[in-house]
Amino acid sequence: EIVMTQSPATLSVSPGERATLSCRASQSVRNNLAWYQQKPGQAPRLLIYDISTRATGVPARFSGSGSVTEFTLTISSLQPEDFAVYYCLQFNDWPQFTFGPGTKVDVK
Amino acid sequence: EVQLVQSGAEVKKPGESLTISCKASGYTFSDYWIGWVRQMPGKGLEWMGIIYPGDSETRYRPSFQGQVTISADKSISTTFLQWSSLKASDAAIYYCARVESKIDFWGRGTLVTVSS
């Protein structure tokens, strides 16, 4: 099983600041990496897939980058609605998908 | 519009059986895999398994194999997640999700409470 790790576990950021979230895979996942946002009491929402492709309706302040085993989600200027938990997901080892443990972005 | 509508919250006792459902609309049900994801209280997302409604091919994450059963009924565009004997540790929110290589659409989740 491919193990996904995320850092930091919690990221405290002020509105308007930049947030950088990291995700690492235990082995190559090629470009089969997605990011999801989950707010309290809600289902996750797809933000980014194939490392860097924004899903429909996702604001341009969200961007993804990386390759092989190291990936980054960047939120260029945090808005109040962006405070949430973010998960990465590998879907390379199909169909044994694995999620990272999540990064909580909270208000500094 | 793609929608996955999940059945309502359940309260069960340990040892009881349970089936929850996920009804799809807005796309051709048989053409996409549907997966199930567990979220235990205050925890992260865990992939459980996946089914292809077109032929009911099913794959489980090893840790969930034998613990749950995933099935589908094409005639009503619905996927099911079933337990034969619930444990307290099965208490969680369960999400169904459409898989188009990655997970692209999610249901709102079904809360399962297991308490004696």
C-alpha cells in the first residue's frame, strides 16, 4: 500500500497570507495525485487533480505542483472560506487509493 | 448535474446488521466506479473499496475485506454498503463517491452511530 504523509498537521495563517501544504508519497504516484478540501460538517470537495489541474469552479488562488513523490498545494491569498482541512489522495495504485492524514488550516 | 444522495443517519446496537445506500443521478450510473470512504469521529478519510455498477466488479481495501459488503443495483442507480454484525468501532460517517480515475463527486455522507 502506498502511504501518504502530509505536513504540517496544522498550519496557522492570517487571512490574505500564502499557505503552502505538503504531501509525500512512499513511492511514485506519477501524476495521479489529487487534493480535497473539507469543511466541518461537509463532504470533501475536489480542488486539484493530476497534480496541478484545478477542478471546475475552483478559484485560481489554489494551485498544485510537484512530481513523483513530493507534492504541494498552495493557496496564494487565504480567504475566510479557505479555513478547512486539506487532504491529498493518490489514485495511482488503482483501485487501492490512499489519503494523506490531512492538514488543518486555521486562523492565526 | 451529478448527484449522489445518501440514506439518512442510523443508530444501531452492536451485533445488528445495517445497509446504507447511495443513489446516483445526472450521469450514466453503469459507466463509473463508485467508492466508499470512512471518516471516524474527528479523524481523516479512509478508502474502503469500490464497485463498478456495470458488472458489479468489487474491490476492497484489505483492511475492510470481510468486514463490509459493497453492492449495486443498476435498475435503481444505487450502491449499497452493508454490515452483517456491527461493532462499536464501525461508528463513523460513510461517504460514497464517484470515481473517474480520481474521486470527483461525493455524497453528503451517512452518519452511523453504534451504541449499546
